[in-house]
Amino acid sequence: MTCHTRKTERVCLTRASESARKDETMTPRKPRPATAAKPTRAPEEVLERIARQSLNIETLKTRNSDSLDFHDVAVWGLKEALEAAYQAGLSAANSARSK
């Protein structure tokens, strides 16, 4: 593969693609603005509640035991937990917006 950089794009040529396509253009990634803040973490009690109610997992703390730290989870339980987390995020965003 042969690559070279033009002003705003990177062009790569492979032997197989040279005859079919003269070049492949890759757009450079946009840099993240310095002002972009990292998202805040979810409150631990919300995650614990979702784990207990949707997944039947009594705690999310590491207990250094395979039988306590690894769980079999049904896809419908996982879906329920993801939906609960999504709803919790929406509620948190709406309450933060209304302040």
C-alpha cells in the first residue's frame, strides 16, 4: 500500500485497487473541541438499582470471586436494564435542563 497526504486528505493506493480505482480518499478526523466536557458519571445508586431490578445482580462491587462477579444474563433482562439506564439518562438530562 502506498499512501501520501494532500492538503486535507490522505490518499492510499493498493496494488489491487490501483487498476480498479486510482485512489481511496480518507477524510481526516475532526479534532474534539477543547471545551467539550466529559460526560458525568451516573450516580452509583441508580446503577445498583437497575442491576438489582433488571438483572437480579445484588451489587456491582467487585468481590474477587468468579461466582459472585460473573453473571448469566438473559437478553430480555439486558434489554430491560439498557432501557432503564436510557430513561434514567433522559430524566437526568431533563432535570438538569430545567434548572
